[in-house]
Amino acid sequence: MKIEILTRNENQEIQNEIISKIRDLMNYKNLEPGDKLPSERMLSEKFGVSRSNVREAIHKLEFYGLLKSKPQSGTFVADIGQVAMNGMIEDILRLEDPDFKSLVETRILLELKTVRLAAQRRTEQDLIQMKMALEAYSEKVKAGQDAVQEDLLFHLAIAKASGNSTMNTFMLIITPEIITKFEEHHVCDKGLAFTGIQEHWDIFDAIKAQDPQLAKQKMKTHFKTLYQYCYNI
Amino acid sequence: MKIEILTRNENQEIQNEIISKIRDLMNYKNLEPGDKLPSERMLSEKFGVSRSNVREAIHKLEFYGLLKSKPQSGTFVADIGQVAMNGMIEDILRLEDPDFKSLVETRILLELKTVRLAAQRRTEQDLIQMKMALEAYSEKVKAGQDAVQEDLLFHLAIAKASGNSTMNTFMLIITPEIITKFEEHHVCDKGLAFTGIQEHWDIFDAIKAQDPQLAKQKMKTHFKTLYQYCYNI
DNA sequence: CAAACCAATCTGGTTAACCAATTTGAGTAA
DNA sequence: TTACTCAAATTGGTTAACCAGATTGGTTTG
């Protein structure tokens, strides 16, 4: 799911194998929504793997909402049908690690939306938090220091103000990888931080003024100056 | 059922507590990017909790890219600074479970994008898979059967064809919850399935013709007829 | 005969012991 | 002094034993 190192890839392999075996079992036994999976011990024995491996695989399927473990009771098949179950497991098995381009593409999409929603829904409390993040960012930049973190925190504050918990979560998921990649490629110490200050305040003002279209436009401008440095990554 | 929720919340609680303790420790000890966290055993002893609890908390922070465990070596702080670390942990602790409205809002946003990308990037193989999903859907509807699953699989096929692995992952994450909620509220057995067939084929044709704007427009139409049933949920 | 009950059993979760790879630092040789 | 060696200690991961609570099916009781 994240950037994995070799040792973990090996792990990933046997986990995927277990997941596909679970899928086969569900098909073979014609398990329907609500049915109970064999116990973890039984699965680990049948598959010839350790119980903790089975648990990890179940955890992953649980994360994607396909299974549901009840303590002292059993693991149950979620309320989606067999067709969707097979299709989704197939997709999960073939999931590749996200590349940088895909992350950036998604970030832009999410932020152009969250900034509009934030302009519509922001509370006074949201404004305060955004302003705090923004001032911390400005100070760092003016002191000539690196400010990627403060930058990202401002963007996360916008996501929070959007009032959409799903997008907020997604922003949290992709943010650290973006930070890492940025610092790897030294995107941010190229003197574009100073122009960034004004752009950020423009975005903030538009949100404060509750003008979604303006906010989106300012965010677009911001990304334009930002990602012109990224095309050669 | 209530008990199940309670126990899980309880679990969530102590996990969050551990996470905030880890944050405090990182602040107190001034741990910087790349530094090593105390060992799992030491943390479990210091916090007075079991080692597996500590491991779960670390796993969660690892999922969000804030920590990185190296086997037989230690757990290391990710390459984002202290400020971003504190901000992100704060956000993670306050993360709420996504509500239906937020899920739908996000799904629409994602799909209006993936359908455009799919129109630009789809391969012949993608077309074949989408067509298969679509035919399965049509048959079920014509047979008068429920076809939510096949519906969603078609949409997932579009996400795959978009060539953006991050969006693909996100679609996989929200899909099962959407299915469940849909079936809970009986969104789909209100006779809108038949109109859905044509709408789906329109989307498919636009993708095949590599016309992003048309594809987006058709998807918009599709959502319009779909979610007019959802406003009263 | 049906409903209430209870203990044997089965379950996921937890704990503790164990493993192999990695660090580390004192000792050694150049 | 410096570079190298190697074994002991430390680490995250793995395995197996254990726990408390849920399930279940036969028995009892009204």
C-alpha cells in the first residue's frame, strides 16, 4: 500500500496469495453475504501458512470493507454480492504502488474541490486554523527557511474546512508521500516560496469571502506555478 | 451489535491514546526525520500497554507514511519535519468515520475525473474489460434482477482504465461502503436500472471514441438520474 | 411440548516466548 | 592511530500457548 522495501514485498506476495486463496474458498463454498468464514486457525492450517499471515490478509480485506471480524464469534462476508466480491478482490490483488504522477494528479483534483467546498462551508474556527498555518508558513519563508511542512499543513487545513471527511482522509494519505517526493527532488528550494506566500493569502481571502469560484481559480494559479517545476521529475 | 461497536471504539480509543503518546515522546525527545523510535518492547513497557497494541498503532502511522519499520533494526521517523508530523497526527486522531454524503460527493468527484482520463488513456484491453462488465450488467437488468454489483464493477473498470493508480485505490476504498448504503436504502430497485443501461453504454461509447468531454458529460447525466433518489437519505 | 438453562466447545484477541537478521563496540592486527 | 573482526546484544517479525466471551446443542424444568 505504501512504498515498500524488498523484504516487505515478499510479505506482500504471500499475503496476496492468501487473499486469492480466500477468494477461491468463498467461491468454492458458495459463501454468500453474511456467511461465516472458516476460523483463522483452520485457514492457516488449510493454506499451510501461519495464523498471523491469515490475520493480516483478513485485516486487509477488512480495510476494503469485504470482510468483518467479530470478536469471539468469527469473520463474516460483507453485504456485497459474490460478483462484486470477486471483482474487487481481483482489483486489490492487482493494485500497484502509486507513482508520483498519479499522486500529484489526484492531489490537484482533490484540492480544487476541497478549496471550493471550504469556501462554502468554512466556519470561523476553520478560518482561525488556516490563518495560523499560513502565518507559520510566511514566517518561515521570510526567514529563508524551508517551509514545505507548513505549506502542506495549510492545505490540510483547507481539506478539514471542506467538511468532507472522505476527502480529508484521502489528503492525509497522499500528503506524506508528496512531501517526501518533493524534498527528494528539491522542488521547493528554488525560490518559488516567496511567490507562494501571496498565492496562499489569495486562496485564504477567497475562502474567507466565501467565493468558491475565485478560490478554485487561485488554487489553480498556485498549482500552475508549483508544478511547472515538476514536469521533469 | 451495539457491543461490537463499543468494543471496537474502545480499541480505537486506546490506539489513539498510544498514537498521541508516541507523538508526545517524539516531541519530548526532539526526534527528527530519520531518527529511531524506542523499541516496541520499550514503548509497551513505558506506556503500560501490550506490545501488540503498540505494533498496531505503529502500523497505522506507517500506513499514513509517518513511520517506517525496518525488520531487525528499528522503527524510524519519516522524512517529514516535526511540524508536519504534529499536524498530521493531530488530524489522524480527529479523523471521523465518513458519512454517506461525503462518500457520494467524493465518488462523483473521482468518477468525473477517471472517466475523462479513461477516455484519454484507455487501451484495447481496457475496452474489452469494460464491455464485459457492461454486458453482464445489461443481462442482469433485463432479467429483472438486482445489478448493483455489476454496475459498480463497470465503474471500477473505468477507474482502472484511467491509468491513475491512486484514484483506482480510492475508488476501491469507497466502493463497498457505497454498495452497502445503497442496498440499505434500496436506491436501486426503483426502476431506474433500465434507463441506466443506455446511460452506461453512452459512457462506454464516449470512452471508446476517446472523447473526454463527452464522457464526462454522460457520466454527469448518469449521476443526475442516480442521485435524485438519494437526496432524502 | 416448549422455553429456559448450562456447560462443553469454538472463536478472535492477547500475551509471552522464540527466531533470524542487523547493530554495535570491544578487541585485535596492521 | 586506523581499519577490520566477530560475537554479544538488540531489533522487528513469527510462532504458539492462553484468555474471555460468544455460540451451541443437549438437558432440565415449568
